[in-house]
Amino acid sequence: MVFQIMARNNTLSCYATVMLPGVLKLTGKLHEDLEANDMHPTTRQIRDAIANATDSLSEAQLRLHPEGKWDAAAILEHLALTFGTTARVMQKCLTQGKPLATSPTVKQRLAQVVVLNCNFIPHGRPAPKQVVPSGIGGAEARDLIFSNLEKMDQAFAQCEQRFGGKVKIADHPVLGAIPLSGWRKFHVLHTRHHMKQIDALVRMQTPMGSAASSRA
């Protein structure tokens, strides 16, 4: 195993080269990709929000949850699935060589105003079937979320280079046809929404949070 300390943009980063598979899992700051500085700023916001909310959590903490609610691992898996689904939508546009957006409905236009203009993610909306978590472990969910985030970032970059950033690129399942800027903003807001949920789960696990819950 070889460790390297590298300074980049006044930030120290630690990277490990693992000779035997499974010897070391890269988590937290160690999980940062060598090309992290090439990420779009919104992707970096997403990555940092996830890292800040989950870096210090154990597997046990990632799996605790109130009855009928997702645990933190499930939230991470849900986000990972949304990133992966978005990456596949963008890749479909690239494969077909054109944007695939259609005309948004009135309901979708209203949803765009609520989410993209008012910066609000409604609570309690059921997740689409394709992004409902299956119940994988916390470590696996963390690996998947960072992997799919990178794929989504690359797909966005390729679409922007090929089609430009202003054209409505594809249909979001709730918001309808939106440009790349709208897709990026949605994922930032959606991630922050769910990181607040993880923060709330963590607070519930503390003695103070447990006491507050018992008085509620």
C-alpha cells in the first residue's frame, strides 16, 4: 500500500494505492477522486453535502431509523439511484444525438416554479419506483452514491459540450422538460433535502435527541 499526500489549490488531499483488493475502503476525504477539481461546482456542492453529513457515521448509525422511515443508508441509495438514472437519461440523449425534451404540462410548469424558482422540495412525495432503495448496506450505499455522482457529472459535461447549456435537454419525471442548469439545481436541492433528513436521524440517536423525541 502506498500513500501520497498532494497539495492542490491550497488543500491537502490524501490518496492511497491499494495493492490487495478489499484491504482499504476509501471513505470521507479519502474518497475524493483525483479529478475532483474538474467537477462542476454544483456537483462539488452535492459531494461535499453528502460527505459532511455522513463521513463520521458508523454502519450502525447509517441503519438506525424510526418505524416506517428510511434509514440513512436507504436515503443514500435513493440519491445514488437518482444520480444513476439521470446519467442514463443524459447518455440516451448523447446516443441519439439530440435533446429528448418534450413540451411540459401545466402541472410540470407549476412544479418547476415551486422547485427551481422557489428552491423548495415538497415533503412526503412517494419516490418513483425506479429510485426506491432496495436495502443495501451503508458502506455500499456510500460507494454507489459517489460513483453515480461522478457518472452524472460526466454525462452532464458531455451533453453541455455537445448541445449547449441552455437547451431543454430531457424530461424530468416530475418537472418535465428542463435545461442542464435545471437538472443540476434539482439535484443540489434534492440532496440538501435528504441530508437534512440524515441530520435529523443522527440527532434522534443522541441522548438529547432521544429525550426531546420522548417529550414530543
